[in-house]
Amino acid sequence: MAGITIVLDFDKTIIDVDSDNWVVDELGATDLFNELLPTMPWNTMMDRMMKELHAQGKTIEDVKEVLRRIPIHPRIVPTIKTAHALGIVSDANLFFIEKIVEHLGIKDYFSEINTNPGYVDEEGRLRISPFVDFHTSPHGCSLCPPNMCKGMIISRIQADLAKKEWKQRIIYLGDGIGDFCPSLKLREADFMMPRKDFPVWGLICENRTLLRAEIHEWIDGEDMEKIVIKLIEKIKIQDLLEVDSFKIETVPIALQPVKVHQ
Ligand SMILES: [Mg+2]
Ligand SMILES: [Zn+2]
């Protein structure tokens, strides 16, 4: 029997937009954002944007209100509810993600959320810091932004899964450039689901031979649901066939048709 762990990116994978851009745009700070963007790393800039918005009188309640309105495809929440072990790997921040998944009623479905720390300080300003402190301990991966290497996180998840009794398989879903590095860490028995026509899909199309995992592209939430369910069933059938072929070696019985329940 295999265990299945589904690892999802957050922005433009679980939700339909980028949460950072959404908050900045909805709070009317797009011009300042565009001005600052070329001058510092994205993650550092989001902390700075929160400082500017706070100075303009935008409260943490204003931020929460904007997060509650974030667009999400109607099939994503049901998909998450049908899946097994789930984790998030995201370059957004913990405050945004927690508020959104709490609001959607799916927080308890995730066994882990790997993202940049975010907390509200005593002045009511959201502080965002890097997942990896790139001044003291840089991750050294040239594919990833300085504050986060998602490949490093996947390697850690793989090491944790290796301690389990059953064989473990990963289904990874993502859309962005940052999802390319983790896709290279996946193994033959794993599945990579890049969002079609998004940056990681382009990178995978150009570098297909570098990936060991089976690749299944998806378009939107409806498509994602269908493919995730199909892959879970496929894994279950492969499991049963493996068990049966083991039986055949020891006891000569015919293969029975296999019924798979979700
Ligand atoms: Mg994304
Ligand atoms: Zn990396």
C-alpha cells in the first residue's frame, strides 16, 4: 500500500490570483508596488508595502477583509476535502494563507504550511520575513529566490516520508517559476501537475528530460479535481496490482477485477 501526499503551491494554484498582488491592488497601492519592485527582493518588498499601507492608515482588519474576498475556483475546496495528506509550499506568507484557508474552512485539511513567516506586531502592522535567512544561512540554490527554495522543502518532506512504513508517493501542484526546482526533486513514482500555460509548465516543456515524475498538466479547478481524483485512483489500482502479483507468486490465483473506493 502506498501513502499519497499532495503538496500544493498556494498563489494561482489553490487561489486563482497572487495573494500579494491582490492585497496590494485591492488596498490601492499598485503604483508604489511597481515603483519598489525593481529595487529589492519581492519578499522584502512585501514587508515594506505593509509598512507603507499601515502608515497610510490601512488596518489589519482592512487586510483581512480583502483576503476574505480572494477569488478561488469553486471546485478547489471540494478537491482539497477529498484528498488525503496535504501540504502547502508557498512564497506568500503565513498570515495571508492562514486567514484565507480559515475563511474557506479548509485549514485542518493541511498537515503543514511551509511559507514565509508573517505576524502582526504591537502597532498592528503585518511583518513579513523570509523563510530562509539569506544573510546568515543562504540556501545556495541558483534556481530559487534568496528567501525560499521549494526544492529544499520537498527534500525535507521526502526525508520525513521515507521514515514511514509504506511506500510514499507525492503529487505536486504548482504554476510558478519557483515550482520548477521542487519538480526536479520528484521521483519516478511521483506526479508533477504544472498549470498549463503558466511559467512552470513552460519550464517543464523545455526541460522534460530533467524530470523523473509523471507529468499531468491542468487548466483550472475543475480540471485539477478530475486529474487529482484520477491519479489517486491510479495509485490505488497500482497498489492492488502489486499486492496481487505478489500473491500470484505464492498462490496461483487469477487476478480478480479490482474495485476502487475513494
Ligand atoms: Mg503560485
Ligand atoms: Zn531551489
